[in-house]
Amino acid sequence: MADIEFLKGWIGRQERAADHAAPPPLAGLAALLDHAEPPWRAGEAPPLSHWLYFLPRARQSEIDIDGHPKRGGFLPPVDLPRRMFAGARFAFHAPIMIDAAMARVSTIADVAEKIGASGRMVFVTVRHEVFADGVPALTEEQDIVYRAAAKPDAAPVVATPDARAPDAVRTIRPDPVLLFRYSALTFNGHRIHYDRDYARDVEGYPGLVVHGPLIATLLMDHFLRAHPGAAVTHFSFRARRPLFDTAPFDLCLKKKSGGAELWARDAAGAAAMTAEVDAA
């Protein structure tokens, strides 16, 4: 088992990448979100669409059993098998115009160990700074959590229904095609999103797992459908519990001054992801 002090040696490590805001990934995103005319600003890449760029390019021989690149490069070699995108915080500084030259500087900001009800967890915080035509466009702090394998005899966590009354609700029925198309857009090889046998038999999930970034993107889209053309300034989300392709879930929006509270509500009424958005 890797010592936490050894893993902390990755703090400060950086990675740089370049891309450009080409239109085809945005057309793919609009199709995935079922838009004939998307509600974001014309000529600009919408909020969170930077996830469609700077895609991983690990060679096939460098892919691990879970479908991710093998650990120990930019990210520390955490020896826990389950990896999830736990949350993130964004500040949007300037728009990314279509066809803009993009650059990203990524830094390991923190590595921390926690012991929870499910056992040992390691949290890795990555800070991304994205530039468009040389101008700072957005800052993202991303939390990645590594967890131990599921225990077959573990009692299920009882969900507490979210008591908030949303102002707008949209139901999503996830299926393998939706999850595959998002994996394809983001070149995400993580097998929990498309390989049902692996998700069930190796990582202990009851079905295919809905990507955390996909849920966040759907919540952002839910906000933009209610506020077409809004200039988003800040966004944050936290994953509370996983969603699967075995049941529909609701996108919920509650208005607040200057933005909205957002959450994804599972079939039991519990919040699977919570988020907040601010817009000018």
C-alpha cells in the first residue's frame, strides 16, 4: 500500500496541453443534449465544454484494467481500485470563442487521506487553468477520490430524500447509448460506464455508472434551458451518491438571486449531485 507521504510527493507536479475550440465536439454535445438549437451563446463554447478538449492520448499499451491510463504519471499511483470524480469548483473569466487557440496548465494541488465508513479514501485535487488566445478563460479545481473495493456484504446506504421544492424539473432516462456517446465525446475509457460485467463483477456496482461530468453537464444544461444565453461566472458541484442506468433521475433547479441551486435527484428522492451556478 502506497504511503500517503509518498503520494504527497506529487503535489506541485504540472502538465501542459494545447488544443483549439473546434466546432465538431460542440455539435456532438448539442446532439447528446438533444438540442436542435442549443441555448448557449452563439460563437462561444458553452460552460463545461472544455471537458471535450485536451483529451487523454495514452497509447493502448498504457491503459490499465479499469480503462484509465496506468497510474504514476501526472496523477499519483494511488493503489485503491475505485476512482470517481467527486466534485469541482469553476470560475469563468472570459469566453472561449469558437476556433480559439486553447492552452491548459494542470497542477496537483493536494493529496489527502481520509478514513470513512467505507474504509480508506485518497482525495487528489487538480487545479486546471485554461487560456483562450492567451487570455485566462477559466479556472477549475477538480476533486478525484480513490476508494477501496466494494464489500459484498456491505449494507446499502439509506438515502435521505431531498426536501427542497424545485422550480423546474426535467427527467433523464440514462441508457447505455447515452453513456457511450458521452464516453466517446470525452475519450473516456473508464469501463464502469460501458462494460456492465466489469462494473458489476469487479467494482461492485448494480449497473453502468453515469459519469459525474455528464451529470454536471446536464445540470448546467438544465440551467441554460431556463436562462438561454446566460453568462455563467461561477459553478460548483459535489457528487453525493452514484447514479446508474437502472433507473431514471431528475434534474432539479431552484431559483436564487443571480443564479440557481441545482441537484440531480435519484429514484429514491435523494440528491445524487448538488450544484450551484452564478451568472451575470
